[in-house]
Amino acid sequence: MSESSFVPFIGGNSLNRNENNIVLYTSKDIQAIFSCGRKKAYQIMHVPTFPTIKINGGLYVEKEELEKWIQRNKKKTILFH
């Protein structure tokens, strides 16, 4: 597959993965994962160490990178700006 034809699946529904098995979470997915509101989800997504990807002005988080970030930050206090 050429690089230009790559289209990641956006959204957390694992039943709708693309052929590359890459899932990008949206802010709504982050709200559901962390059981928080919209404002808190955006605060989380703007933490400097949080693994966001900016695509056409929108912020997304790759599922695997989010899982790694959570593992690295267990038992840590995350400060919001």
C-alpha cells in the first residue's frame, strides 16, 4: 500500500478498523475512556506528553500510543494547564 493511500480509522469502534488496524481516537473517545467532559478531554489532549496527532486542525490519539502513555503514567499526577 502506498503512503498516500493510507487512511486511518477515526473513532474508537474496534469493529470498524481499517486494513492497517490503526485506530485514532477523537476527543469524544477520550471523554468516554477517561469518563470526563469535553473540557477535561481537551485539557488531557493538550498535556505536553500526551500522544496527540494533528490532522487538518483536529487532534487525534492513536490507540496503541494512548495505551503506552497510560502505562508510562500510572501512579503519576498529570497537571493540566
